[in-house]
Amino acid sequence: MFAGWTAEDFDAMTEPGLGPRMERIRARIQPKFIQLAEHFEPWLAEKLGVPMHTHVAKHARRTVNPPESTWVAFSSDPRGYKKHPHFQIGLFATHVFAVFGYIDEGVDKAAFGARVSAESEDIFPMLPGDFAVIEDHTLPHFKFVRDLGVDGLRRVGERLSAVKKAEMLVGRTMLRDDAVRMTGEAFVRWVEAAFTPACALYKTARSIAQD
């Protein structure tokens, strides 16, 4: 069972220097990602009807700057997640997140963006108003679905379709103090509540990838 988050986990994301921060991430955070994966890899596979695979972010491309966030991702490809629609659980120093979507390397993200844009009036009611829409996974900024509205969601889809570096991640966020107060079991339920509405979007993305 997932042990829950502590203040020290979030403090790890402010440790100066790439090496020291990665040491704390590996020691404190990645073991908890593995705990979460033991639940969510089979949980997602059952929900989606396809095998899912766990990918803990290694941040291997970094040579100087330490990562501002870290995460575990779940995708249908055992070799990686960046080119595919996927789910993420992760944290910044300020908050945790549980999201679904495409990052900038997604192979079929332009087609998915076009679908979101064309069907925004149908997709918008599927998403809870307090869901966050993230357009750059490296930054802590996001907008709520309720604030975007149908037109805003359509614009996010259009940008995902047209801009090579565009991203779209959709899900829930929680401030660190709230996460620290939450039990591990309650956090798992919170993530399930984030992933459940996103499963329909994942199935749409998969259908595009298989066309």
C-alpha cells in the first residue's frame, strides 16, 4: 500500500544541484512511485482493456539543471511513454498531480488535438470543472476546465494540433499541505477519481493511433 506523501518528499524538489536533488528523488520519491505503480498498472489495464507498463522518470537528459518536477508514467508501450498517450502521477515542490495526455514528443498528438478541437462541445461536459489543463509539463502552471470553457478547450486542441512543441495534460492537482495531510489510501482514491474520467479520452487517443 502507498505510504502517503510527507513534507520531506516535497522538500526534495528544492534541493540545490542536479546530483543532490536526484539522490533525494531516488531515495524518497521513486520508491513511492513504485508503490503507486503496483496498484495503478493493473488498475489501468483493467479499466482500459490493454496491458499497461510503468515508467519512472529518470531525467537522464539533464546535465546541469535539476528537475522541477518528477513523475511515474503509465503507457501501453513497454519501451517508453513519451511518444504515446499516457497517465502520470507526480509532484512539484508545491503540489502533486494525476493527469492524462500527450507531451511534446507524442506521435499522434496532432490528430488527437484535432479531435479535441472538433468535439470540444462533447468532451467538455465529460471533464470535471476542477480538472486542470496543463500545456507545458515542465511548468507548474495550469488552467481549470471550468475557466477554459468550451471555446478554451477548443483552442487548446487547436494548438496541440498545430504547434510541434504543444502539450495537453488533463487531470487533478493538489497543494502539498493537503497531500501531506492525506493518508496513502485516500491519495490512491483521489488518483482513481482523476484517471476515471480520463479513460474515455485515452480510448479516443488509442483509436486515433490505431487508425
